[in-house]
Amino acid sequence: MRWLELSVTADVEAIEAVSEVLGRVATGSAVYPTALIRDPGDELVAREDLTAPYVVTAHVAHGPHAADAVDQTERALWHLQAFGLRPVGPLRVRTVEDEDWADAWKEHYVPQRVGRIVIVPSWVSEPLAQHELGITLDPGMAFGTGLHPTTRGCLDLLQLISPMPEAVLDVGCGSGILALAALRLGAARAVAVDTDALAVTASRENAERNGLADRLSVSHGSLPADAEVRFPLVLANLVAAVLIELAPRLAAHVAQRGTLVASGIIEPRAAEVIERLNDAGLEMTDRRDAGEWVSLCLEHRT
């Protein structure tokens, strides 16, 4: 099968908006850094260069509606560029075959270390130190590779929670990385939900890849307004707008004295997110800043 690969180079603050534009015409999108900074102490370890642009890609089936999809995307990107959101490059389109794009993105990923957690691409073999916990990951087209500062911020805060609660809820699970990390850190079971069917598939496959399929339940859909079960730990690596919208629902799913780890927040909107979560009954206990991105740890005090 032939596909049209749509790609846009964007500033870090424009990633969310560009991903939303591409997501209108394609099922899912992927975000790649254009530059990695190698760890001088270990050539296999790298972190993304926050000062460099990112590339957002998506794929559209090469068929009768492909031209309309490209035209719609170009018009939407023009509006972003006109508003001067931050640097957003032109839309690049190329025709690819299944075998061309299915593996091309793998070259961007190397093992990532975030504290004790080591994120190992499924196509790489990586030795682990005795204290390290490995997660074998194949993100596919679902967001959540461990490279992005929002994911790293969540993993950092997650490792400060001790003891790890028995049950965890992951809202917007992406590749399943946060739920899998919680299980590796001692949780007995995890429940994950995502509105993207590709993310649900990726999370299930990654759970199987790590031998954790029997402890992770993944479903397709959104967070219900009323919580049938409250969790001692809820993970929500989303975006600022969604966190604000879902604040009451997220709080409803956090048990009394339970913890919410929230991320995907661009710094200029952090105060707004914190205020909304405070209104829902959650109080911030910790915060991590990485460039333009903010990750939060909050406790349900009611």
C-alpha cells in the first residue's frame, strides 16, 4: 500500500498545535527531535536538544481523498503561520511504501535513562545495571517514546512516590510507557485509557513485550465524568487545555490522599492548569521544569 507522508518542522511550543492539525486528516501523528545530545559518559544514552526544532509527521492513505487532505492541512498550517504562534515550517509531502516508513523512524531512538528507568527500543539490546528497571518499548505511531520532556518529567516524579500504590490509572496512555513504569516500580495492576485507537494497540503490544499484559488493562475511550473506582495514583500526560477541561474528572478518580502526576503543560499555561486542579481539590506537592515544559505532582487533600 502507498501512503502520503506529511511532515512539518516546528518549534517546541508549536508541537501541540501542529500535531492537532495533522491529526485532523490522519490517524495519529508522531513527534521526533531533530537533534540529540549524547551523554559524554555513555555514547548510547542521549537526550533531546530542546533548542532545536522538532518534526511532526503523519501518514495518509494514497487514495482519492489524499489531495483534499493535503489541501486542508496546508490551509490550517497557513493560519498557524499567520498568527505567528512560533516558528512553523512548510508542509512537506512525499509518497512512501509501507516498507519505507514502517521502520524509518527507528533511527531517532536510542536507550534512554531517567533515574532507575531505562527505556529500551524493542530493536535494541541494552545491558542494565543491578538497580535499573528496563522497559522495552515500540511506540509505533503512538506518542510516548521517553524522549519528550513531558514523559521524562512524569517518569522523574513517578520514581519519587514511595511506596508505589497497588493500583494506577493512566489517562491518555500513548505507548503505555507510564503505566508500564509504574508496574516496574511496584504497582500490582494498572488501568489505562486513550481516545486514540493506535495508542491502545501500542500499549497492549508493549505490555505483552514486557511480560506485563496480565497486569495492564487498556481500553479505548475517554475518562468518564463519574468515577466507579478511585485510584491512589493517577497519571495524566496530556496537554494544558485537556488537563483544564478534565480537571474535575481527574480529581474524581484520585482517591483521598491519593496522587495525580500531570504533564504535557507548556510553561505559560502552568499557572492556569494549577489553578484549575486546585479548584478541583488537588494541591501541588512537587514540580519539574524542563525548558518550556512543566510536570506536576498533586495530592487529593479532600
